[in-house]
Amino acid sequence: MAEPLIFAIPSKGRLKDQVEAWLADCGLPLTASGGARGYQGAIDGFDDVQVRLLSAADIAAALHAGEAHLGVTGEDLLRELGDDMEARIRLLRALGFGRADLVVAAPKSWIDVESMADVDDVAHLYLARTGRRLRVATKYMTQTRAFFARHGVADYRIVESSGATEGAPAAGAAELVVDITGQQPQDRRRRRYPEQPGAAGREPGRSLGRSTDGCLPASAGYRRGAGAGPDDRQPRLARRTGCSRS
Amino acid sequence: MRLEPPVPEKALAAIRAPFLEAGASELDAPVLQPLGLLLDLAGEALRERLFVVQGEGGAEAALRPDFTIPAVTAHIESGRASGRYLYEGRAFRVAPRGSDRSEEFLQIGLEAFDADDVAKGDAEMAALAWRAAAAGGRDDLALLLGDVGLFGAFLDAVGLEGPLAARLTRAFASPRRLWAELDAAQNGELATARGGDRLASLLAGLSESDAAAVLEEIWSLAGIEPVGGRSAGEIVHRIAERASLARTARLSREQGELIRRFLAVGDAPKPAFAAIRRLAGPGRPALDKALDDWSRRLRALAAEGVPADRIRFSAAFGRAFGYYDGVLFEVRSAALGDDQPVAAGGRYDGLPRRLGAHLPTGAVGCMVRPGRAWIGRR
């Protein structure tokens, strides 16, 4: 019995609308099916594809666990899964919508801090003066640690923040914030961009991710040939011509 | 979850014996340590190595990665000026991905808090680590010595001072950063003026108290709230320092070369310290004192029976989890390699105060991992 291709897409918000429009553009319109709550769907003409609607974070986790074979979610969420992410998930294509930057932000009052070298310096001075480390509020722990380590900043600690991260400094819970932009910065914040935004991999545009752990069965008709090489696992959905968004 | 294979009781007793002879009170440390405290003291880099746990609605804790902080805490709570604590128990560290290290392992160690002769205390601990490690039966051991404070003394000896010396000293714990800082200093790249720095350069031209007042005024006019715990005075002070760094902070080629050669020193102790003396040249009191202390340490190590041909000093030897601030050491086995030391320790005089100690005290300790010391393991 052939296993269906599980395709996970965002279940709510602007992203959901954008993905549905993109699929329609590609000639693969989504149809709702099964479940009054609308968490499952299908694509006309592809009976072996099950579309599941999940939160963007759950999609990242499902791809990582192999519970979904194909998905659309934020690169920021995928990278949060850790260094072994790239061994398990292949990023097929950046879809170019929902783009945001992940930035390190310091208070506007810190006019002498403009780069990670300044952050490093201030962190050290802070530690020497108070005996405590500078606190960085973020929910992106993995990426924050990797970024700070790349810039040689060690004198800090992360305070995990799952919501309203921007408010942490004003609330006295942290000194710095690492978060995605997308809205206007508050007056009391000044955004610090990483020194080389591109090089730091800080562009979590929405992208197509696919789990490499689950091998698509040959009989499902997705492979061109019988071989087991990575190229043979390219789902047709991604390569279909006529996809106007890229 | 990798568990260490148990060490036979006979071997364990032999490894434990030098610690029992050293004399100390038994420390019974909690397995659960407050996460915030560990991260505050050792930094975010430690988090990857910690097993973090949390009870329902409780504060996050971690399984103890070692016994140092529990020992300091116990000593402070005792209220005594000096004390020695012996511990034996499991510690827990997440292994790096792909490695086969044990994540739950036995440690035996001793921490000493007193205001005694620093060089003598260092040598005693290093010798203790050596004896305990050797009791496990391995014959391929070496004692590697380092000194976090020596770098600062050397910089002083080559005529570096103020912000530049401080900057390089800070970078010592991370080799990559240190080399980057050295290059930047030699190429005059430190504190170059950047766009958007106009306000900072204007403020740098005022006296610090005037500048601080002006900055506060600017904040108020712009509706900027000074969140983040840094006062105008602090910010202005750093601006002034950076300006002075920009004016003065170049390493001459000679200085850069001397520092690089210092960092390259790695040899048996006598030739290593002789080389350092030669590099530094005459007339440098801080370095002289440091080197004299080292002569005394080496004599003490010899008196304690550590074989001279197994000792090596490395000027660049530092440690990532930065609360060590003096002499450091590791006992390494050739069979196990550099990243699995059999025993380790060092001096961390600055830590007790950070944990709230009122009485000034030195702090030095060592620990051995019987699972690695025991030759029967492989």
C-alpha cells in the first residue's frame, strides 16, 4: 500500500492566504476536505497527497520528525531546530513572501553600540561592573547562540521569551532582544542589524522544506526512476512549470 | 544517554586516596543547581552542555556540570574564612553531537578556600590532580600548565597599557578572538570612526560630566527612555575610551611579534619561562613577580613528586568557561587525547566574591574523573 505524501501548510493568517494563492497560481488549487475544523485538505488530481494545515512552528517540527514530507514554513523556525536540521530537511526554494529579518536589537539610549563588537565590549564591561551577564530576550535560542558565538560574544545569557519579546528591556527582564522585524520598531528600541545580514543567514523568508528522512516509495509515482539518489526524490510539485512565484 | 562504565572499587580507592590524605571536610552538594546562576557565571556557551530540568511551575534548574559552584556556595554559607572541601559524586554534561563521551560521570575533587600562599596552593592542587590521575594506572600522562594572569603581565612588560591591553586580555579566553584582536590592533582597525557616529564624536570632545548631562538632555528631547541599565555616565565614559583607543591603539610591529611569540610558547617549564623572560626584556615588575611565583610552583611540584619530564607549560592555554583567573592545569593521557582530560583544575579567586562572599579568600581546586583515569577502561 502506498503511503500518501504529507504536505504541510500554514493553518492561519496571512501566510495561509499567501500559500493558497501561490498553489492556485501553480495550477494546484487547494480543496478543503475532511474535518469540520478545516485542518486537512487535498489537491485536485493528486489523490495521493494529503494536505495538513498546521502552525508554522508545528510544520518545522513535523518535517524534522519525518511526519510531513513536504512543507511551507519560515526559515527562522527551521533553523531553530538545530545544527542537524540540514541533514534531515532540504530547503527547496525560497518562496519570496513573508520575509523578515532576524536582528539583534539594543536600546536606543545606547548610542555607543552599533555592531556586535560593541555588544561584546559592553557585555564584558557589564559583567565586570555588576557580576552578572547581559541578558538577551528571544525565542530563537539556537540561532541567537550561533550568531553570538560567530561574533565571539560570550559574556551574555539568554532569557527565553515566547511572546512580547520587544517589551523585555522596558520591563527590566533583559537588556537586548533578538527577534524578527516585520513591524515598526517601538520608539524606545533601535534596531541593530547584524553586520552582514545576508552572510549571517538572517533572511527567514518563507521557504519550502522537505524531510529527507522519509523516502518516498517508488510505487507512489513520484520518482522518475527506481534509483534512490536525492534527485529522484524531487517532488513534482516543486518543479512544476507555471509556478509564477519564486 | 551515555553512562560511564563503573570503575572497580579497588581502583577507585587508589584514585581517592590522595584526596583523603589532603585533608578536607566532606561536601554533600545538591545535584540540582539553579540554571540562572550557572549561566550568569559561566555564560551562554555552557547552556549547550547542561541538562536543564524544570518542575511544574518551578524555576529552571540544571543537573550539576561540576562541583565548583556548590563548593563555593557551601563555603560562603559556612561563614568561615577558610575551608577545604572534598567531594565525590556524579556530574552531568551533554556530550557534543557525534561524540561518544559519557554524559553522566563520576568526579572526585577538592576545593580550597584560604588566603595562603598562592603559588604553594596552586602547586599542591596540581600535584594532587597528578597523583590521583596516576593512581588509575595509566603511564602516558602529562601535566599541562597555564596561567591566565600571565598574559596580562606580559602585555604590561612590552609596554601595552590601558584600553588596548584590557581588550587583548579580555580576548585571551578565545584564541580566535585573540588573534582577530591582535590583527586589528596592528592594522589600526580598532575603533575606527563609523557612519552615524557623529553624536558620539561630538560627545567625546566634551568633559565626561558635561557629555553625560548633554546625553541625558538629548534622551529627554527625543523621548528616549534609558532602559537597559546603562547610565549616561557609563555610555559617555565608553565613548571617551573608544576615542582614546582610536588615537593610541596601535600595536607596533615589534609588539605584535613579541605577543605572538609569547602565545606560541609551549615547552617544558624551564625553557618556556626562560623564553618568556627573553621576549619581555628587562625591567618589568609585574612579569618578574609572576615568573618568580612560577619558579616557586615548579620547585613545589618537584618536591611533591611530579616528574619534571612530564610537565609542560603553554602560554596560550586558557579555558572557555571563564571563571578561572589564575593558574590552570590539566592532566592528559596520550591515549585519550586533548579533549578528554583525566584531571583538571585551577585558581578562580574572583568567583567567591561574585557569589556573595564577604570575606576575601583565594579559591583553587582540582578534580579527577576516575572513569578516565582508570586504565582498565580501554
